[in-house]
Amino acid sequence: MHRRLLHTTRRLYNDTSSSLSRQSSRIRRQVHELGAINAPNDFAFVAQPKTVEIIGAPMTAGQPLLGTDSGPELIRSLGLGGRLATLGWRVSDAGDLEFPSPGPGDLTLAPGDGRAKNSMAVGAGNKILATAVETALSQGRFPLVVGGDHSIAFGSLAGVLRNNPDTSILWVDAHADINTPLTSPSGNMHGMPLGYFLGLPGFEVGKVPGLEWMDDIPKLRPEQVVYVGLRDVDPGEVEALRNLNVTCYSMSHVDRFGIGGLMEKALKRLGNESPIHMSFDIDSVDPVEAPSTGTIVRGGLSYREAHYVCEAVSETGRLASMDIVEVNPMLSRGEGAEATADLAMALTESAMGNRIL
């Protein structure tokens, strides 16, 4: 039944995709490649000629709302591949990965171990994604993971850390996603990836069905992670972040320092040698700009602030991989869905080298 609902969601999206593409033509956006003269270390961790591997990750099992599986298809339909090619990238795109759906016979956590909904489906899909990301990195390519809900970070981070355990993580999100089965108010796994990778209690070996394959994945050290854009953090997450002393820049810090000063601080914390993986949740942007996403919170990044985040990371020359997640076309039909997907594509362009001048 769940899989039939997912297919129905995609058919509903397909019925409107052509009109959304026509509407997007009204949004004028220039594309200027960041040239070698201005950026001698342009994407230093990507082999030449630089190739982006677009990996569609249509995950919905990490949260309760149908529609995130249509996000990759909508973003592609607005011209993602062509825009990246204009920026000088060779583009490889094999389409969306095939993820299993939750089933009635799936194992669940033992009593007393908390809640991690659909953990077997989330785990199985992310095992596939981790292999795709690791393979792209091993070939010198830039894996661009287009979600899908943010539980896809279990797979993208697993692939990234298997390839290079010292990779720095820039997490751009309204939410900290550092819950565990023991602390999560909802049990939704899109709020748990960093709880797992930072080694918090609740993810011990064998406790969460579906994640057994991750037992040998390197964990993150707190100093490898920097947050930008936080504004909706659960009590258990606040405690964990304080105990681990993770660097967190909330929207209050954006107000205090301005986005330029804040990004200078954030990137300094990430050092100057390791590759950077940026995991960008579209809900980090204010819902006025990005209404078609599942967990909206007012007071987010402005259009230009969000672009500046991506431009600043790109200008380091160290961006090596990226997630763009949580676009859900079913939550704001018509122009709202198009505007959210178009913003996700535009932010990706800024991260991949687009500049105003």
C-alpha cells in the first residue's frame, strides 16, 4: 500500500511538472562560472576534467509526509544538469536510486530502546546510497545527492567518511538532526543522522534494525561539524550539542554577526585542509522563499543569505560533496513548489561555482 501511494505521488507531480517548467522561465538568473584566474584552488578534491555525479535519493521513510520522493525529479525538470554544464561541469546522472519501502514485517526497536520509525527501509536505502557516494568519490567525481528527506544523510555521510574519515561537515539546517531513538520526540529518522555519526547513546551495535551495515563506518569528531542556520532545536539536542561542544551558529548569530562574518567564523572552524561535505536542508531558508518543505519554521535564512553560504563554501576550493534535501512538491502545489525547487537548484549552482560577477 505504501509503495502504491508513493507511485501516486509521482503521477500527481508529473501532471504538473510541465507547467512548473514553463513558470520557471519567468525567473531570470544569470550563470557565470567561477574561472580559474579567480579561484586557483577551484574544487581541489575533484579530478579534472571536473565531473558531477547527480545521485537522486527519493527517500520518504525518514519522515511521515509523502512527496519528498518527487523532489529529485522536479529539480531535474527545471534544468539542473544543463545549468551545471554551463558552469563547466561534466554531468553524469543515472537517475534516481531504487529504495525499498517500509513493510508490515519490518523489525522494530526492542522495548526500552526508543523509537526509530521505518529504520529498516531507511537503513536499506542508505546502504545503496552510501555505495553510490563512495564510488563517485573514489573516481574523483563530485557526488551531488538530491533528496529526498534528510535521513539520506545516513548514506551520504557513510560514503563520504568511508572515502575520507577527516572530511569536515557543514550542516545548513533549521534543525540539528542530532536526535537519537532515545531522545527524538517523533521517532522520525530524518532528525537523527548526526546523532548516529557523533556516537550518541541509542545507536549501539545491533540496537537499530537496518543500520547493522554501518557498524564499521567511521564516526565524526565534534570538531569536524559546524552548523549554520539553527532555529528549531529539541531539548535533548540542546543537551547533546552542549555536552559535545559542537560549533553551532543559529539564526541569532546570523543577526549578530551578519552572514559574511558568520561564514568566515564557520569556515575557520572547519580548518583549511580537509574536504568539506555540505548538507543543505531547504528548510534552513525562510518559508517565504521555500514554502514547499515538510518542517517549516519562520525566521530562516533570506534568499541572499542562503546563496552567500553556498558561495562562501565554494570559494574555499574544498567543497567535495553536497546534499540538497527536503524539497516536497506535494506540500505547496503550483508556484510554491516550483519556487522551492528552483531555489534548491539555484543554491546548488552557487555551491558549484556560479557567481554574480
